[in-house]
Amino acid sequence: MSKKTTVKPIALGYREVGATGDYTMLMGVLKGLSIAQDEPSSTEIEAEFFDAPFDIIYQGNPVTMTFELANYDLTELPALFGGSVSDGIYEGPNSAFTSEHEWKLDFQRGNGALVIYKGLTVGTLKKDADGALNYSVTITALVYNDGEADHMYKILGTSGTETYTAVGSPTGNPKSKGYYEKDGSNNVYRLTWDTTVVDGKTYYTRSIA
């Protein structure tokens, strides 16, 4: 396999832990998404008669992803942050709420995606002086056991060529389905923001083969 520099995140989605199938896409993420993992913590087993320790025990730290969600539909909030929606009103939770999801961050160049198998998700309401009403979101990777082995995260490589295929008769919500549209100004494909199908517009699905 060839070395690749992985840059430009283009899509973030989540689904139930351990599930298969489509991800629910979150396209309203502000610039500044961050991924980090602290250095392992260490404990030295000190020796009485020597300057150097007998051994050093290392304990790893989880991967964390942080971002601000600025553009959202009220119906998207309960699954991530708790509460409920009724008649166009979101009633937030009255106590601290966490949720667990599998998260996938797609990249435009290099390797294909970063997947967190089981992300503990916390969101807090935030409004900066000159900013929008956002949710500040922190995702912490937990260990997930699939019955055979423990997992924390994986990086999906790409092999072959990207292909964009036109959707014959699109229905539903193109944004939540992860459809792409062609940007005529620079002749590239980008994820659509449309929440309903626009008559006459061509939508595409992305695949790598």
C-alpha cells in the first residue's frame, strides 16, 4: 500500500453502535473540527538500589473529536443530546445526557475515513458574542467489543478510483442520505445541503472501487 496524506474532511455521520447500513449525516459542522489523543500515562516501578526504574507501565488515552454544530434540524437533536421534539419545539433534557454512536468522518484526499466504533457523545448549548446558537460537541472513543475482539477506532484506506453515480429517481432527504451534487463552478462533487429533492437537479452517490 502506498503512503498517503489524509486531508480535508468532507462529511461526518453517525449510526447505532455495531450497526450496518447508512449513516445519518451531520453537515452543519463549523470549521475547526479537532481530533486528538493524549500521550499515554506512565507509572514507573522504582528500584531501591538503582537510578533507573525496573519497569514503566503505560496506559493509553482515548481518541477525542470535538466540533461545533451550528446548522441543524430540531428533529436531529434528541438522538444526540436527549430531549424531545413536538410541533416544531425542541424540549431540551433537564439533566446531563450522553449518547453512544458509531461515528465516521470522511476525507476528500488520502485515506477514506476515520471510524470511531463507540463514541460517547456529549453536547452543550453555546452562544458566542458574534456567533450562532451552537452545540459544542465532544465525542470520546470507548472500547467496543464485537464478540471477537476489542476495538477503538479504524482508518479506512482507499484503493481504486472514486466513482459518482447519478441517482435515478431520488426521494426523501438528499442531505441525510449523503447524496452529492456537482459544483459547476469548479467541476467537483460536494455533499448536498438539500433536505428535499429539487426538481431537475441531479444527485449522485459516491463509491470507491
